[in-house]
Amino acid sequence: MFGLFKKKQLGKSEEEKRAEALPRTKKVQFEPMKIAEAEAALENDLRAVLDFVPVNYYATKNSYLLCTFFYEEDYSEIFMRFEYRVDDLPRGKSRLYTIDKILMRDILRKFGVNINIRE
């Protein structure tokens, strides 16, 4: 009976452990969108993220889609994850996506951030 009220403690996958162990992170916010919608768009083409509408966190703090990048300092390994947040509390997260430095650069440019990469 006491087991009914326990939260499920699922272990992290090796990919999640690897991503979270990377030395750098960067977070940006997009217009609110359900995780299922975001994942459906990204399954067809990862560059679909460039169609997501960027927002200012301070303007739409009540709900937004948070995109977190986990990456090496030389951008040789980059993971991206989305979280739907309401009142700064997570309401669901996507799986991790492995992306290249060109896509990360293009996403960050939508926010006015320019990263220096060697192609």
C-alpha cells in the first residue's frame, strides 16, 4: 500500500548522462508548444526548430518551450532537449536530439547570439 504514493524513479539513459556531463549549457525559449507537437515536427526534420518562434523569457514567463543545449566547448558534441514549462515548472520534456554546430549556430542567431565556429 505504501508503494502507491511513491514517485517513479526512472534511471537516466546513457545518452542523458553523457549530455548532462558535458561542460557547457545554453538555454533559449520559444513560444509555448506541447512536447508532442515539437517532437512530431522534429522527427521529420531537425531543422524544423528554425520555424519555432523565439520569445523573451521575461515577457512570457507563464508558459514557454525551453530549449537546452548541452555541448563541448569546441562544439564537437551537441545535444538539444525541449521542456514545456508553465510558471517555471516543467510539464514535460522531449527526448535528446544530437545536432551539429551549424544547426546550433542557426538556432542561436534567431536570438541575436552569434557563436564563433570553425567550419
